[in-house]
Amino acid sequence: MKKIQTILLTLLFAGFSTFANAEARMGVTIMGLDASGNAEEMSRGNEQTRSEDLQGVIASIFIEKGFDTPVGPMAVGLDIAPYDIADVSVTNARADGTNQTADVSISENYGAYLTMGLGDTGAYIKAMVTSHNADVTSTKIMNIQGKSTSSTNSTYPDQDFLGGHVSLGFERDMGDMFIRGEVGASEYQKVESKSSSGNTTVTAQIENGTHARISIGKAF
């Protein structure tokens, strides 16, 4: 288990133990993300860059405990997307006239968050840190005619990276059920990885992200 994942879980459940008598809630969240993706490859002195607009939808489950404080209601929670949030094949046109194809997945998606209510209006602010793992499972080099020149080219080690998310939300209670809506900003840590051959270094980052979430859950 990753160190950052262990830290998030430890902090969260330490909070749960501290507020053992507080209200517990759980539910599901759908998040839409609009961000910029930037990547750079440095291979044998040749540098290439690429930028893309990224949009995606991520579903997750959450569990949290709320408690009252002198400054207002607060909650600590854990958010998990129990699947690969990205599983794509990426092709890069290289400077030597070949195309490199890599299969990339982003998995082990965990988040810990804190919310703070803004009075008794149902509005709140939320700060969350997420942890992810980027895995390049295979690479191939194709020549300009599309024929494979290598099916076992250099591979890249898995890389862990963090995301930071700040949101403004509103919650409406419906008995034991509740619904929430949030909008906010997201930023992710830059990932850097060197190929097994040592000839190529790639960096990538998701940045300037905006997100919207809708959640439905139940108190218990």
C-alpha cells in the first residue's frame, strides 16, 4: 500500500475515533472535470511538448463523520473511486519519424477531505487531497508506415501523484437523505518518469482544472 494512501487513511480514521459519537454519512458522488493536460518528452537531447484540453466524469463513494465546533459544523471524510479513472492508449509522434504508443492507466484513487459549514444556510467550503497512481503498462515503436519496430520498448515505472481540490458547496437535507452540489478548482502534482533504458524522461501534469460535483447520501 502506498505511503500517502496509508497517511490519508490513518488521519481519517483517527478523526473518526475522536468524534465517535458524531453523525456518520455515506453516499455516492459524480464529478465532472475540465482541465489542461501538459506533457514533455526529453529523449537523447530532443525535446517535445504536447498540450490537450481534458474533460472527464469520475464516480466515487464517500463516508464521513460530522461534528459541531465553536466555528460551525464540520466533517471529515474519505472519498474512493474504486476503479481506473483513466485507461487510454496514447500515441506520440517522435522527432525521429516514428510513433510511440503507450497504454496508460490511473488507479488507486483515494481522497481525504474536510468540510466546514457556513452558518445554517446549508452552504459549506471543502478542501480535499487525493492520491493517484499512474501506470504505463506497455509501449511500442512504430515506423512511419505503421509497422512495429519494437514491441518491448523501454517501460516506465509507476508514479504516485497528488491532487488538491477546493470547493464551495450547498447541501439540502431530505430526512435521512441529503443531496449536495459543489463547484471548485483542482490542481494536480507534476509526474516525472525515466524510461528503463535511461534515454527518455517524460513529465506530465493536469492543471488549471475546474470541477462540479453532485452527491447523494444517507445519514446513519
